[in-house]
Amino acid sequence: MEHPVRLLNNALLFLCLTISCQKIESPNRLVVNADSLNWVNKGKLKLYKGTPFSGMIFRQDTLTGDTLYIENYQLGLKHGIFKRFYPNQLLFEKREYRKGKKEGLHLGYWENGMLAFEYQLENDVYHGSLKSWNRTGQIIKSLNYTRGQQLGHQQLWDDNGAIRTNYIIKNNRRYGLLGTKNCINVSDSIQ
């Protein structure tokens, strides 16, 4: 008797997991050129013909036909991958949204293809590392966040690589070089 009950429980569990993992999409998902779309902004919602828009919007350069951006919406909210491009078709930025909130890895690039920024977000706030680089590839920012709050090692550099700010946040307190005007390194003041 125990074996059929366990089999039934496993079958029900499998069915529930299968149904809950289904992608929710609007049956009226559109793919539209932004130049031909007449929509209304209502707060964070995008409305098209009075209903929340679900679909993909893109814009092309009028002279070259190159794609300038691609945006995805679900039920009027940003949802999915957003990409913007330089006129030379190189990726400018790639961001992800879920139900109108920033999520996951957000990347930005300089015109030369070098990485400009790399941010981790969760539920619309920074969560994880936040890094930025200048046009030559020199890191200029390395910050760490937990649920929108700075935590751990934080560093900023000048474009030439000289450290500007270097501190740690532990137990809601900052320890180290903050980089404010009144703050100088001990080694600079001893001569």
C-alpha cells in the first residue's frame, strides 16, 4: 500500500513543479518598432490601446537600419532582457528586469568594446559586486552590496590607477580611507 501512495505523491509533485515552472506570457505578445508604437506611460506601466503592453519593442537607426535598442515588457512592466547598441552595432548595455524590477547581471560597454560597468542587482537594489572601468580598462570602482547596503571592502581609483578611497564596512561602520578632502594618508603626512 505504501508504494502506490508514494508513486501518487511523486506524480503530483512532478505535475505541480511542471506547472509552476511554466513561463507566464501574454497570449497577445507583440513585436513592434518603437517608432510605430503609440503607447501611454502610467507610472511604471506601459499601456498600448488602453491595456498593459506585452511584447518586444525595438528601434532602428533611420539611416542605416541598425538596431539601436530592444526592450521586453510583460503586462505593462519591464520584463526580460533590455539591450542598447552603439550606431556601429556594438553592445552599449545589457540589463535584465523581472516584473518591472532590475535583476541579475547588468553590463555596460565603452565604444571600443571594453567593459564599462558590471553590476549585480536583486529585486531592484544592488546585491553583490558593483564594478566600473574607464575607457582604457583601468578599474575605477569596486564596491560590494548586500540587499542595497554597502558591506565589506569598498574601493575607488583615479583614472591613472591611484587609490582614492579604500575602506571596509563592518557592523554598519566604515573603517579606512574615505577619500574626503580632510582625509589624508598617514604616509603623506609623515616626512
